[in-house]
Amino acid sequence: MTSFPTALGLSAEQAQDVVRQAGLAPSLHNSQPWRFRLLPHAIELHSDPQRRLPAADPEDRELRLACGAALLNLRLALEHAGVRPVVTLLPRLTAPTALAEVRSGGQTTQAPEEQELYRAIPQRRSNRRPFLETPVPTEYRHALATAVRREQGWLHVMKRPELGALEGLVHRAHRAQMADARFREELGRWTGRPTGAVEGVPAAAAGPQPEPQDQWVLRDFSGGEARARVPGKDFEYEPLLVVVCSHHGSRLADLQAGQAMQRMLLTATAHGLAASLLSEVVEVADTREELQRLLGGTLYAQALVRLGYGSPTLATPRRDVRDLLIND
Ligand SMILES: Cc1cc2nc3c(=O)[nH]c(=O)nc-3n(C[C@H](O)[C@H](O)[C@H](O)COP(=O)(O)O)c2cc1C
């Protein structure tokens, strides 16, 4: 096997680790819509148009969120390897798929806080199971909000009086999506994949089968496999729900929001918290607009995340790191 290409003065092994860590980012339906070009002077991050999800994400907003999340992992992994990353978002490269170009700003030693986030990359996973009722301490909430602000975003922590309206919006969005044959077909294609599949959401990563009385509808990834509820294991009564927001609506803001979301998710992981996303409300245009009105009308809602204390859950598989490379 030929050795892994290198970039930015990294060894082949380091370069491979950096790309592997990037590929551990979350993505809608585990579509992993990213590709990397390694050049001596730069690492380019590109979207993979073959992995678009036009029914759920017609404008590729969530695709850019996922690529932003991969970029944050890439930055942390480069720092871990001693390289200070200098990032240009939406670089003027000829390929229309180019989302970021990362160059070296010289050598660096990773700060302890970033080391913790780096270590959290392989630990983080989407946890769709019920969480404990134990509330998330206030200082952890602050840490999550700080993580988002560090990446030019804003975290709105849903307050108790807002939850009723949000619940209505989530159910409405879910009903709208499930009434759309294109959406159901797309979801079906990425769900309930056989053992050994390296993309899509495996049935083992699905939470309990959704039930109509559920307060917060979680997307059904069971692929038709019956997953009976364990008695007494219902969803937590009062989850911590947060909305990762950006201050603008643009391709650049989506990439920043993806980095902000991932810094928040890694911060949560490092604090022992579990998380899952409930994206239907931000995917359906009119519920997204209503959510934004609920948040005061000036923010762009990018991702709705549920956080809490969860039970262990399996890691979702990823493609081989070599398959993430653009080889010209
Ligand atoms: C933009 C975005 C939207 C997502 N939306 C949902 C969602 O609505 N429901 C859900 O259960 N998971 C959602 N996820 C989580 C993915 O399904 C998950 O990241 C993927 O299956 C990989 O698993 P992992 O996060 O455990 O590594 C979303 C992820 C991203 C990045």
C-alpha cells in the first residue's frame, strides 16, 4: 500500500491521524460529506456533492455544518501534532466544492483546554437514548455557551416558558417531513444499514422507537427493526435544549456554526454530557422561521441540540480514511 500523503510538514502517520480525526465529526444521517486534498503547503477541505441530502437539506446548510465540524476536528488535530492552523474559509480556489484551506502558521504547543477537546473527538457520539433527570450544572451551561461564542456563534439555552412552543414546532416539522415521500425515501436509504456499513445511521445507534405521546420526537433510525421500550426508560421530563445560532445567514456563517456546534459538542463530551440533535425544526423552512421569531428575530437558528447525562452508546462507523482523500 502506498504511504499516506503528507502536508504542512507532518509525517505520513500524523497526516493520516489528522484526516481520520476530521472524519469523526457528526454529519446528517452520517453522510460524511467531506473530502480533503493534502498538498505540501495546505490541506483543503471540500464538500462531497455525491453525499448531498437534497430532501432534508436542499440548500446544503447542514452539509456545511458537518464540514465545519470536521474542520474544527482538523484544527484540533493539527495543533495536537504541533502545527498552528491558519484557516481561510471559502478560499478562492477553482473548485466550487472548496470550503476551507488550512495552512501552517508555524509550530505550536496545544493548550490544555484544546488537548481536552482533542481527546474528546473519538469519545463524542450522538446519543438518542433517554437521559437521566439530573440537571446540567450552571457552570457547564456557561462552558457550552462560551465554546459557541469562541467560534463566532451564539448559544440560546431554551427557557422553561419557551419549551411548549418549541415542542409544537418540533412535532409540526416532523409531521411535515414524514408526509413527504422524497424525505422518507432519503431517510430510508441512510437508515438501518447492514452490519459492516461504513456510512448511514445503523439501527443500533437509534434510540427507542418513537411513540406518538413522546414530548420530543426523535428521528426514527430503526430501519423498521422493532425496538421495544424498556419499561420505566422514558425520555427525561425536562431535557436541556439549546440552539446553536449564527449572527448571519450565509455559507460562511454555516461553516462557522459547524465549528461552533462541534466545539460545544466536544466541550459537552469532555464534561461527561451526552448529546443528540433534533434537526427537523431547523430543516423545515416555516418552523425554522418561527423558531427564529421565538429567539427574538435577530439570530439564525442552525442546530437544536438536546444535552444531558446519558447511558453509554456505540460509536457509529466511518469510511476508511483513504476514501476521504481527493487524489489528483
Ligand atoms: C447537521 C446535523 C444534523 C443532524 N440531525 C440529526 C437529527 O435530526 N436526529 C438525529 O438523531 N441525529 C442527527 N444528527 C446526528 C447524526 O445522525 C450523527 O452525527 C451521525 O449518525 C454520526 O454519528 P455520531 O454523531 O455518533 O458520530 C445530525 C448531525 C448533523 C451534523
